[in-house]
Amino acid sequence: MNARPRERPLLRAGDLSKRYSVGRSIFPAQRRTVHAVDTVSLDIWPGETLGIVGESGCGKSTLGRCLVRLTEISSGSLEFEGRDISDASQRQLRPLRRQMQMVFQDPSASLNPRRRVGDLLADPFRIHERLSASEMADRVAELLRRVDLSPQHASRYPHEFSGGQRQRIGIARALALRPRLIVADEPVSALDVSIQAQIVNLLADLREEYNLTYVFIAHDLSVVRQISSRVAVMYLGSIVESGPTDEVFAAPRHHYTAALRSAVPIPSIDRARRGRLVLKGDLPSPMNPPSGCRFHTRCPAATPICRSERPLLQSIGEGRLVACHHPADG
Amino acid sequence: MSADAPLLVVKDLAVSFRSDEGLVRAVGGVSFSVEQREIVGVVGESGSGKSQTLLAIMGLIDSPNAIVSGSIRFMGQELIGLKRRALDAIRGRQIAMIFQDPMSALTPVHTIGNQIGEQVRAHEKVSAKAVRARAVQLLDAVGIANPDRVIDSYPHQLSGGMRQRAVIAMALSCNPALLVADEPTTALDVTVQAQILELIGRLRDQFGSAVILVTHDLGVVAEVADRVLVMYGGRFVEEGGKSSVFRAPLHPYTWGLFGSIPPMEGPRPARLAAIPGIPPSLSNLPKGCAFSPRCAFRHDACLVQLPIMQGESHRAACLLPEPTRRQFAAQRPGGVVEMQR
């Protein structure tokens, strides 16, 4: 990958974990812990788009929320531009909120239905900047134009918009304070295919224009492939493989990535199906994950060592990392 | 009925709803047929009318404000206007339906075995022991491991993929001639989706069922369907054999759909060839071609004249002359045409 010796990562997570306890028993022995995010280490470099993929329950959304400290982390470190923010209080985080924003899957859930879009978009300015009413209106109009809506839309309420337009509003709000980093959690998965493509294009344009860094979380591999420069694949709370997008998708080294990749139905009939790898069984419960390599129960290449020893995420060169005892040839 | 007659023939099926905003026309007169053992994929986005078409076939549109017209003939018998009792003899037994959310078809308070058994008993008179044996056999057939244990589980104890399998087992309990599936894999993860699609393909081979599969995902269609129907604004805009539609799609909307999907292989385009604009509101459909406001190829006639399906086995509803469209489609591999105006 692009080793950037002189740059430092915009965001760095070290052994980041998020544990939830489940079961409200007063007896500690009956309480159980879910490792939603299990010792994840990640560097996010300025200007890149890191795609995080995985199936439901793999912890990708929790990881995204931890990265911007919307969810408290249980252990591990988190640095923004070299500054430790893992223990920062909400008050200390406030200036950082300008730099890190989030876009959610369901924009209607994050837009107050009783407030006009103009007011919703002006909130960031009210909280972080002192602007006159007319300056604020100008900035809101500019934001709306930037996401291909019209300044007249400011006086409407969220329900008057279609799903795609609401997502544009969600993006406009994230964009308001010109953040460095946007974590987008399934930003297009609730949208129709034709609208999805519009939003993906918009995100790519904005990235260019404002020099944004994205963490793009999605279960849809083709969308992630389109927008990401680098991808990380998660399984049961951990990253099993990461590296430059084209390489990881063209030649996956982790057997889970390979299975995920081959499970995606391709809208073409010309490509003969290369022997598809259909995984047996379901995702194990994160409450009771398998021993050793978390994937060994479904892995076609598992051997005894996979049951007993957990593989570490290790570099295999060219910016690629894989956590597997028997990596695929790729 | 002769052996090679179509299983299902739908003619001019229209579904409208009376609402405060006037008449909402969800399905605007669609005609198609399904052959025995055929898998037909119906593709469309939300509001295209694809789900309402399925519900109409199942006789499940019972709102007092709904108006269903046209003809739906199943094995030679007209279903529209059929009495509830007569319909019930067909539904579940000869036509079964599965939904996107398996929980909508399962009750949380009964075991999986009871629910499959209920389905069997509703249509056949068999002993309790035979019912149980049949349920185990069905769960096994849909690829559930340990069926004799799962049969005594409640839906909440199963994963999403297992639930969808259980629902498919229920649907198969009476060997239906036609399985109607509305986005059956949309709520599932891709690895589980792959399993369910494989299962649907196997159904036809093992049980001889025909399948109507409604989906928004062209990849799913490429995977399992024999024939493709593309829906937009309550009407079909394109219909044809899978290979023909995927190799040389004939409707600008189909081009737009293909262009909207990011490729999984090869070079990544700098921008996706997205379709501009949004799908039309069904209560306020544009005059003429419903796709015209978003179409890069529209001309004056498109705004006033409603295109009808034209062609032989591969048909499309577009006012542009077919040779012109074939030319456009050939400009880019896969028939993808840039939709930016």
C-alpha cells in the first residue's frame, strides 16, 4: 500500500474493543459478554476511503461509532492526528466533533420530523460558530446546492422528501462544518439501486472537492468496491483481512473474504460462474464465538491449529494484512 | 389443461387504490405468463408495482379501497372474482408465497413443526405422526441441519436464514405448482442469500415448481431466473429471456439499472452511470412514458404517448425505434449507456 512515512494517520485505533454485557442477572457468573468489536487496530490515512465490509452482527457499525466516539470504547486506544482521544470527555470532544462527522443508514431517524430542513442544517453553525442569521441562511443555501437540492428546500420538513433526498440532507448536515473525516454507516443500503448510484457519485464528488477522508461501512461489496481505496473485512468483531481494494477483491487471501466475494450475485450472464464457494451454516453467535480462528467452523481450509490458535492479523506485503493460518493463494 | 399450456396467464391486470389524493394506480395493466417449471424474475424499484402484482395473484389485496381488474388464469381457472373458499383450496396448496421478512409468515408462539404441520393438515388429512415425519423431511429438504431438533424450536431461536428456510419448507409442504417469492433474500446476508438462491434453483429441479421471484437485485435475477420482467411505474417496460435481456437490454430504464450497479470485477468507473431524478409518484404519473422525465433519450412523443410492449420473445415498451436502441445499447459493453443529460 501507499506507505506514507512522513504522514501520520488521521485516525489510529489500537486494540480497540467494545464489549457489551448481556443478561441482567445479579449473579456475575450468569452475566455474559459480547465482544462486538474485538481488539481492532486500524490506521485511517488522510484522503483515503476505507471501506469496512462484513455481514450483519460482525461489529462493523459498532466499530464505526467507536471511531468517532459516539459509542464509548471498552478498551484500547484511539488517536486523532496523534492526539489520544480514547478518554476524552464529551466536553473535550466537542471541538473534535467539527472534524469527525457521521452519516447514517436511515436519514429519517436522524432528522427531527418537526423541524424544517433549514433549521436542521443550521444547527451545526449555531453550536460551533457565531454567525448572523443571514450568514447562516447563506451557508444553508450553499450546503443544499452542494448536495444537489435547491435552497428553497430549506423551508420544508423532512417527510416531504424522498429517501434519496433525505440522505442528501443527512450528508449536507455532516458536511456543514467542513469535517476532515466522515464515517458513513450503510449510507445507501436503504435506497433503490438507481438512487444508490446517485448518492455514491455524490460522495465521491464531495471527497474530491473537500479533501475528505471516509470510513465507508456497508454490507454491499460492489458499492464498497466502487468507492473505497482500501478495504477491511470483518468477521465476528475482528478484522480478518485488509488491503488495497482492487487487490483484495481480485485476489482475496482470507477464505472468508473469498466466500463473501463469491457469494455476491453478479448481474451478468457472460461470466461463467467460477466454482462458487457457498459457505455452510450460519454466522456463529458473537456471545459464544468459536475457539481459535473465529471462522474455522465454516472455513473450507481449516485444520486442527485453526481450532486452537487464533491467527493474528499479519502483513503479507503490499499493504495487505491477513489473519489466517493458511492464507489462500489469492 | 394440456401439459405444455402455461401455468399462469395474467392479462391486463390492474390494481388501483382510492385515496385522499385521488386514484393511485399501483399496477397499470400488465400481461405475462409463467410456464410450468419456469423461474421468472420480476425486477423493479420501490413503487414499481411488483409487490402489488404478486399480492393480486395471491388474492391478497382485500382493502375495500382497492380495485383489481383484468384476468389471472391459473391452470386454466380464473382467480379474479373467485370465492374465498375456492381460493383457499388453491392458495397454499397449489400456489404458495414467501415474503422478505420470514417473521411475517411465522407466529412466535408455536414451534416450527407445529406451523409446518398446520399447513399440511389444512390441505391434507393425515395422522399426527405422518405430519411430523413430513415436516422433518421438508426441513431436511431445504437444507436445515438437525431437522428433528429444529422442528421443536420456536422462530426466535433460529437465525434469519434458518427462518427463511423454514418458511420455504412451509411453502413447499403441499408441493405447490407455483411459488411466489417477494424479495426472499433481501433481508439476508450475502453468504446466506447464496444458500437460499441455490435452494430456489433446486426447488424447480426436485419439486418441479415454477417460481415468480420479485427482486430489486439484477444479480439475483442473473443467478436464478430463466426469464426477466422489468417493471417501472406500475407497468412492464421490458420482458425477455435472461440471456437476451442481460446481453442486449432494450429499454433505457434497464440500461440505467445496469449502469447504476458498481461492477465487481475489472476497472472501476470514475462515476456510476446513475439514472437522474426519482421514480414517479403513483398518484401522479407523468403522461406518456412514465420513465420519460428521467430518460436521456426522450423526445416529444414520449411526453404524450404511452408506449406499449413491442417485439417477439424479447419485448420492450419504448417509443424510440428498436434499431436506434440497439445501436445505443451496443455502444457500451453490457448495453450500459450513460444516463447523464
